[in-house]
Amino acid sequence: MLSRGVYYYSRVLATTVGRSNPCTAHRRSRFPATFSLTEDARRFRRVVFERRMASGSGEEKQQKFPPQRQDSQPGREHVMDPVPQATSRDYKPANKLQGKVALVTGGDSGIGRAVCHCFALEGATVAFTYVKSHEEKDAQDTLQMLKEAKTEDAKDPIAVPADLGFDENCKRVVEEVVNAYGRIDILVNNAAEQHKAASIEEIDEQRLERVFRTNVFSYFFMTRHALKHMKEGSSIINTTSVVAYKGNPKLLDYTATKGAIVSFMRGLALQLVGRGIRVNGVAPGPIWTPLIPASFDKEETQKFGSEVPMKRAGQPIEVAPCYVFLASNADSSYITGQVIHPNGMNPFSSLMAVGLTI
């Protein structure tokens, strides 16, 4: 049963979406003037989730996702129900990244898309990578979002297809971005894949190498090539995970990569502090992204996120401001070698993080 407020809000949204807004007249509307029944239903679900996310009320305890499953990694955002929330009308940009050039790996969907969008709103020129052919639609949707969100002085965004598990591909991505924009001020290592396994005996050498190539090798390769074009005041942000601190028996190889990323981040921060380049991390908890239906069965997807004290999964837009904070010298100039934990209050990981920091 939906509250009267949620129902009213959904009707207001349905009748106002697509109208001209004098406050945002310089940006084209992302939404068409008419909707199919399917699009209306998915939009209504999203309104409900946004209301629950904002309210923090007991209503959020009832959250369940529709059963769904995708058969290939890294998953497609445009077929998810509801579509992950990459934007929020409550987000208020303040030109924190004006004039900066940002490169985000895996920026076509999920957390990466929300980060790209927030960066664009904050004035940055944004480039992102995606998996060719599999993520074409998500990449084009994100590219359009960024074009509409970018500020007047920012350059047009670009999307670069690449398999980042190999050094030569990472070098090509960096060169393409530098050729377009001249430099890199912010590097976000975010690309990832994960596969469920009941036992370590199911994880063969080929799969182990594939997961480490995407989740760890790419972070090394992208960083070493991007550093040639980064100056004092630049920032590197690595996406790790809550599982690096509390473990996950069904995602053993993925968990190992996320632990490696934490160690990589801390060591790199010490290495680059003398050059004036800050290195930090973000360790999200259960966030509604394409990796979820692409990794778990329908039943697991349906109750995803219910195990944390907030009793729900987070949305990408609830994580993206962490990246803005770490990328902005105005906000975090004295912060390096640290991890932010947007995880729905997972006390174990938070305590572990404090222990590692002290």
C-alpha cells in the first residue's frame, strides 16, 4: 500500500515532466513528452524508491526489488526495474570541479554514471570508459545526460570503449582523453566485475585472472599512464567495497580484489603525497547497480540490501557525492589514503576502517 503522499507526488511528476522549467531552460529535458505504460510503471517505481530514500521512514523496510536476472557481465542498466537512480533533484552543485578534467572507468552505468553526472554538474569536463557492444546503449544514455548537465565552460564529454584488463588498452584510453582535453586532473578507477561461486574449487585460473584483470590490473595500468598527465592538486579515487572489510563467501575472488584495492590505495597515497596528488577510496555497501542482477539469482536480487540496518539497498546517487568530496580540493585537500564508507550502516566495516586508519 502506497502512502497518499507518494501517490500524489507520482501524479505531480507525471503531469510536470517534460514541461519547460525556467530554472533549467539552458538544459534539454531528458524525458519525452509521452510515455508508454512500461515507462510510466518504471518511473512510478523510481518515484517510490526516491521517496523512501529521502524519508528514512519505516516504509523503506518494505522495499523489495522485482525479481530479475541478467545473463552476462557487467550488466545493462537500461533493462533494470527500477532503473538505478543516478540523479537527484536534491543535489545542489556548487562549481566544486570547475575547469577540471575527469576520467571515470566504468562510467556508463551504476555508480560510475552517477559520479560522471555529478562531476559534470560541478563543472568538470568528463570522459568515461565502457565495454564495447555490451554497454553501447547505457554509454549513449550517459553521454546524453552529461551533455545536458555540463556547464558552459566545460568541453563535450566523450565515451571510450575498452577492455581495461590489458595495459595497451589503458594506455590508449589515457592518450585519447589527453588528446581531447590536454590533461587529466581526476582519475576514478571504478570498473569492476563479479561472479558468484559456492566454493573456491569453482574458481579456476582463467576466471581468477579475468576478475583480477578488470578489478585490480586496470587500476594499476590506468594510474601509471594517467600520472604522466597529472599535476600537483590532482586526485585519484578508487572504488573498493564493503566486502573488503567484512568478506563475502559467495564472492571470494571479487572480495580478494577489493581488499587488494584498499592496500593499493594506501600504498599509492604514500608514494604520491610528495607530488601533491591525493589518493583515496570509496567502499560502497549494497548499491542497486547492473552488477546485482548480472551476479545473483532472482530471489537474491529481490531482497538485495535488506541485510543492512537501513533495510534497503542504496542508490548510485547516494554514493556519488563521496567522489565529488574527494575530488574537490576545496573540500578534502588534507585527506589522502582514506576510505569513505557509504554502506547503509554496516558497523563491522566501519569499525575495521577506523582500526586501519589509526
